[in-house]
Amino acid sequence: MKKTVDFSLDGKIALVTGASRGIGEAISMTLADYGAEVILVSRKLDALKEVAGKIEEAGGKAVPIASHVGKPEQIRELFDQVRERFGKLDILVNNAATNPYFGEMLGADEGVWDKTNDVNLKGPFFMIQYAAKLMAENGGGSIVNVSSVNGISPALFQGIYSITKAGVINMTKGYAQELADKNIRVNALLPGLTKTKFAEALFTNEDIYNEALAKVPMKRHAVPMEMAGAVLYLVSDASSYTTGTCIVCDGGMLI
């Protein structure tokens, strides 16, 4: 019997940045589990190979490629490889992010401002430029930008990070408008309090963790795999009439 809602990604080529751990790893494994061949991208090839091994052991397909998405020249080289090897791209998940500074904005210097913006905002902007051109050549595609609840409600000691994530939300909506006539959908995922190595500063400071947890009606933090289902929906045909939206996965924090 044919399924009425189609989550299948059979025959799709997907690219996930920040795929070596945490939310990016969970998304990559889920997309592969539903049939996509996943291009795994982060700076460290060895870590990507470990994720690729897990995917292949589970019967999926994955290709690791090391690239720094905060550097436009490396983004161009990455898409040269994608075009040469695969000839198309159906799915892009901009998940890579950084937060090198944990403290008051008044104490931040230009270096941490530039690094945070390069990876969190400039990188996804140019990733979409290259991906959209390739997708348009093959009839369309789906893009998901991983923002954060911090993009709506700035978090203590994460001001610069929160600013970039607000930018990602606005960028998502802008690209969704521009790319709709090319059959390219652009949406965003906004994770809440999720236990990852990336968020280690929150989880190792008991006072800050408890303060964050007190804002969550479900009274617990998430694990990375709890973010993957929303991305699967957004990149599959199940969301074929969905673009320019933000799916919030935060245990009710923003209610």
C-alpha cells in the first residue's frame, strides 16, 4: 500500500555540515536511514570517517569531506567536489556553528565577533548560494538552517552567538522568498537546551544549567536525536508546501 505521507529520501543526495558529532551526526544518520546518500562535512576528517562508518554499518551511504565552512574559498572547493562526484544536490543542512566566547558582550573583542559571524552566518549564506545554483539545475531541493531558540530569546553570556542565530532566521525567510520559484524550500530548525559537546559550557556550570532548565516546561534537556525528526520532515516530500518557517524543538521554552 502506498504511504499517504512520504518521508522517503531514496535517491537523494544530502549534505550536512557540522556532521562529526552532536546534532549534525544525529541528522546525518537519520537522513541516511531514510535512504539519502549523505555528504558529511566538518573540519576534522577522522571524526567524519567515524560517523561514516556508523552509517555504513547500519546499511546506509555516506561520504566524508573535510571543509571549513567559515571560509568561502573552502566552500567553493567543497561544491566543486560535490558537482564533480555527484552532479546534483537535493538536500542541504547548514548545521555547523561555533561559539568561541562565553561571557558578557561588553567584554568581547573583534576576533570572537568575526569568528562567530564567519561560521554561523557568512558560511551558511554562501553555502546556500552554491547549493541553490546546483539544486536549480536539477529541479529543486530543500535547505534547512539550524538556528537556535537563542535567535528569538538571547541567552545569558551568549550574546554574539544569539545575534548570529537571529540572523540565520532572517536569512532563512529571505532565501525562502527568493528561491520559491526555483522549487527550493528553505526552512529552519530552532533547537532548545540540547546536551552536546558544543553546549558543554552550559552543562558543566550547574547554576547556568539549572537556570536554563527552569525555563523548560518539560523539565529536561534534549538529546541530539530529538532534533533529527524535524529535519527529516523538512527535507522530505512530507513538507512539500512548507517554506520560510521555523520549527522549534525546545521542550516548550518559548511558550
